[in-house]
Amino acid sequence: MPVITLPDGKQLSFDGPVTGRDVAMKIGPRLAKDALGVKVNGEVKDLGAPIAADAKVSIITYKQRDGGVDADGLLMLRHSAAHIMAEAILRVVPGAQLVYGPPLATGFYYDIRFPDSRPLKEGDFAAIEEAMKAIVAEDRAFTRHEQAKADCLARLKSEGNKYKVDNAERAIAADGSAPLTFYATGEPGKNFEDLCRGPHVPSTGRVGAIKVMSLASSYWHGDENSDRLTRVYGTAFASQAELDEFLKQKEEAGKRDHRVIGEKLRLFHIDKDVGQGLILWTPAGSIVRKELQNFIGGELRKQGYTEVFTPHIGSLELYKTSGHFPYYKDSQFAPIIERNALEELSKSGCSCAEMMNRVEGVSARLAAGINERTGAQTITPDRVKPDDQLIEGFMLKPMNCPHHAKIFASSPHSYRDMPARLAEFGTVYRWEQSGELNGLTRVRGFTQDDAHLFCTEDQIPGEIQGCLSLVKVIFATLGMKDYRVRVGLRDPDSNKYTGTKENWDKAEAACLAAAASLGVPFSQEPGEAAFYGPKIDFVVKDVIGRDWQLGTVQVDYNMAIRFDLSYTGPDNKPHRPVVIHRAPFGSMERFCGVLIEHFAGAFPTWLNPEQVRVLPISEKTNEYAAKVEAALKAAGVRVTTDYGNDRIQGKIKVAAEQKIPYLLIVGPRDAESGAVSLRIRGQEKDAGSMPLDAFVAAISAEIGERRAELTVKV
RNA sequence: GCCACUUUAGCUCAGCGGUAGAGCGAUGCUUUCGUAAAGCAUAGGUCCAGGGUUCAAAUCCCUGAAGUGGCUCCA
């Protein structure tokens, strides 16, 4: 006799086992009709699932009472849509093997292995969608049935789908007591069936609108050495109107994409003749970047940083010392080998493999030093080569830290002058896979607003706090509120980390305390630490919904040991410093990309490449327009004048599309009174007229204070 | 790197076996204008590159490059 407790506390009792459908029916037939599923003690289930014991139950409908869409209901609907798509795809490509098809926040996908002779192409979408529509129109019930494990495995094996066999085996391994279930889209034995845990909506007709979105390749189990699968993305809603709205929003977001705006506003250029993933900053984009650099430069001076400059390359030996080479060689540009060495190797008939072996070799002296300092066999004997076999060379720098370590080491340090804070807008180069490159957000050459803080153990918490306050100032000034904070901690089960347990505990505690003091939610992610220390990352989403890491603060116990850095303590003995790596923007390229999307190209005045445009009504006021322009230039404002012979409407339209904050319309009336007619970006109407002097003063204040909003008023 | 798609004028795109098109932009002329595009004219192309099929290729086939969406990776 289960007693069902509803969300409002009301209790219903039944004579025997009931289903969600029975509960809904008892509340009201309308609810029973709208119900997609049921939540029993917090667990989402099929509407028809039996409820045997007392439970807290809520009925899942698509629409919530407040008019919003229920997240659980939407996921159920999309999971069901994935089954419908799978059935449709199997009709179009009979030999395909289904692998795994989960719902997502924006839709769903199904990983499928297609026969090599019959890959899925976008040209197949129309046929798939037609088949999906037919399945939805048939309004077949999703029917769950359990099968004994042995029978299930035998059945899947006889179907010859090793992926589903694997799914079943994994499900058994994860929970040996739970039954394996199939869902038939209709009648078992007659209609399409898929091994699936569920839950599903009652019938295919409840999926109102469904669309195949795109194709991608994926790897089985996410392992690039395993089978390559085709991932088919789709999305589904309860109604066509919602699908249309979703597609429209997607299109609108696309217009805010930094690559689109960057092209339109001529902020940057990527040229395949220069190279993939290499950014050319145009004059307009350079202004944005330079203003950001000036801004952070001022903050750094306030925090007692000192600026350094270092070259774009360094010797291979430097990176063998730091450990970057060859450990990370797959994501670095290939080494630059000296010409003499290359010629000699070529003459001696040295093979490429042998050459790489010798390039990666380490001298006995270097190996002994590092092994002694790290107290482990950090450099294994097989990498040690006789000096006369070593090949010298250089690398484009993948990190700035080795150079900065050498600057620190170049002079003696006392505990009295710690910490040393060395800052540099340092450009680094990394060999990103070609498929990963993406506008400004993933590139092969980028400039970090980098700094390394060489500090004592005691100074770590304070220095981390200082770094975070820097990030906070930046985000606040730019009005960026939509970011999340991730604290990367060590994986307790791994031994890949360097440094002692005590130091790690202290550093992790310092990071967590600092993150907590930020006043924004943060996640702790074990296993996400760098091998040399914990870190705090700032992550934002782009218009397409992808995560990008911007600012980062990392504690490093490793570098000072490898470079044998020290300072003299109060005991007059040498001590190891700890290094904090930090880059509040992360990379200037990525940050600017995210910033373009954040502002949709409409930058605050201090950042906008062109701050004011003067628009003479006709040639008759060209002379006055020139005077206005000169007055603004004298005040340091970035201003141009549109002397074209367009009508004023045309000039306004063009300037508005270029997102210029302030337009000054000047005609005979303004010239007479020494005034300007103001038009403010984002406002549909003329803001009125004001004296030129007043405008110059107002905009200068706005720029000087780096205000996020347009504040000039008539 | 993997899979699919894309690549035509500065930009956005049409053309899809018969020899290059539009809109915007640029330039020139007319207009001298008061708040989101006045009119006319002109210039502008190795149709991504290289091979092939064909009487004929921007168009069909092959190879490569770059871009896009995902996968994997990201010190």
C-alpha cells in the first residue's frame, strides 16, 4: 500500500503497486496527458515504471508551471529523439552499428560505426529527417523490457555489434545487480530496439520537432587509438516553434562570433601564406590589445612587479633543464638545429631517427645535476649521451618561465627582497593540432601577459591573493561576470607529481583559501593540477558555448629545483624559492577573442579603436568638422571625420555598423554656436546638442577612468 | 591528426559541363543635404592549388592546402 508524497506535501495512498501514470491520473487527467516521466525519490523514471513502496513523487512535464522548460523532461525527450534518429539512420544505412547516444544540453548525439564503403554524408540528412518525421507521426510507444544478462549478451553477440556488447559488459561491471534493459520504439520484436537504461518519454509522438544538425568523427571510448566512429548530432524540442527559435538564436550567436566581427571591424587577420594559427594584428585590433596591455601594466606597477624582456627562442639545453623538451615535444614546434651540425650529420649519413635521438640526448653533467637536485632519476640513463654526440639547437619558446628563471638566477637574492615579480608580455609558440585551431581562441603563436613570482614558502598565500585580485580588477573593469573558477588539485591516485606531500598540502590549501575569498563559486577538480603544482583557472564560454581558459595562477615547486634557484635566508643559508606562474588574461589573443564576443564588437570607449567620428552635414561644414577633430585629437581622443559626400543618414548608418561609441554631427547650426550634435551608440535617436568643450571634457573623463559604459550626457 | 562540409570580386553569396554574376564596399561624377544608405558611371576575378576526364571544366574525378563543426590534445 504505497503512500505517495507529492512535492506540495500532499499524500496519496494506493491499494497496490502504482505507476507514475496512475499517480498523474489521480491528480488530474490533464496532467496525465502532459506527463513525460516521473521522478521517484529524486530519480527520473519512465512514466510507466512501477512504484512499489512509499516514495516522494513528482510528475515530469515538458513545461514547468512558470512556463519554463523542465530540464529532466527535455533530457528525456532528447534521449528519446536519439533513438528515433538511430532507427531512421539504420533505415537509410542498413549496415551501420549503433554505439552510444546520450542527450546533451543543446540536443543529443549518436556515435555510430558506418561501413567504410558507406560513410554517412550530409546529403543523407534529408532522408533521415523524413524517416524521423514518419516515426514521430506513428506515435509508437517506447516499451521497456528487461532481459537476463546472459540472454542479453548472447543476443547482442548474435547481432554482431561489439560496441553494444561492450556497453552491456560495462553496465554489468558497474552494477551487477541491476537488470539489463532494452527499449523498443513500439512493439518488442517488431519495431526498432536498442539496449538502453532509459528512461524515455511515453511515445515517439511526444517528440514534436527533431533535426539532424551535424556530423563529426569521434573515437570509441574517447581513445584516439581505438575505432573511429561517426558522431551524428541532432536536436529536438516538443514543438517546431521552439526548434525554430533555437535555430534563430544559434544564427544570432553566430553573428557575434569574434571571427565574424573581427572580419567586419578589421580587428585581426589570419593569412595562410603566413601560417595556420598565426595572428596578424591589424591597426584597429592592435589598439584594443595595446589598451589592454597599458591597463594591466598600470595594475602591475601598483603591485610591485618589475618588467623584463626576453627573446622568442632559447637553446635546447635550457628546455632540457626545465623539462619541457622533449617531454612536450608533440606540442612544440620542431627544434631549430644549427646549420653546421645539420651539414655534418648529413655528410655522415645520419638517419633522421638517430638525429632525433641525439637531439633529445642530455649531457652527463646536466643529468647528474638535475637528478641530484630532484632526488630522483628524473633524467634516465638512456637519455644521457657523450658530449661529442649531442646536437646543439634552439627552440621557439613554448613558455616564458625558463628565461625568467635565468633572470632570477643572474643576481643574488636575499629573503629581504623577496618576492621577485618578473613580468613580461611574452610571446610563445605551440604546435597545436591543425583541427584544434580556432580564430583567436586557439592559435600557434600567442602572447601571454605572463609573470613569475619567486617567493618564499610563507609568501605563497599572499602572492596568490595578489594574483587573484588582479584578475578580479580586470574582470570588473570589463564588466565580465560570466566566468567560472576551477581549482586544479592533484589526483590522489597518481604519482606523476613532483614535490613533497607537505608542500602540496600547503599549496592546495592556499589555492582553495584564495579561491574561496573571491566570492564566486568555484569547483575543485582533482587530477587537474599541473605536474609541478596546483592551479586556479578562470574559464569563460564563447558564443557557441565552448569553454576557454583565460587567466591562470599556478604554484610550482619544480622549476626552482631544476634551475637550482636560491635565495639567502635570515640564517645566512641558501633556500629554495617557490615559483608562482600567473597570467590574468591568459593569452592576449584568446582574451581579445572572448572580449570581442563579450561586447559583440561594441567596446567601451577606452578600448574602441575609433572613439569618435565627426560627421559633417555637408561640405559646407567641413572646415568646422576639422576644427572639432583637431580639438579631440589634442585631447588624445581617437577620432576621424567622414568627409564623404553621402547624406547624413548614410554616414550614420556606416558609423553605427562600425560600432563607434560617439558620433558628432556638425552642421551650420553647430558651427555657429561652437557646439556638436551628439549621437550615442546603442541609442536610436539624436541625443541633442552640447558645447564642444563640454564633450571633450566628458569623453576624456570616461576614457581616463576606463568606464565600461558610455557616460557622456548632453 | 581524425570525420563531414566549405573555398567564385575587398566582404556576403548566386551560378553546378558551353567560356564570369548580384548586393554591399572601392573609385569618379552629379547632389550640398540635420540623424540607420540620394542618383549615375567605372574599375575590380589564376572561380584555393596541382593533376586528370572531356571538343569544352568554376562546374565531374583524384591529390594537396586552408577554413568551419565536433573528437582527441592543451606544460
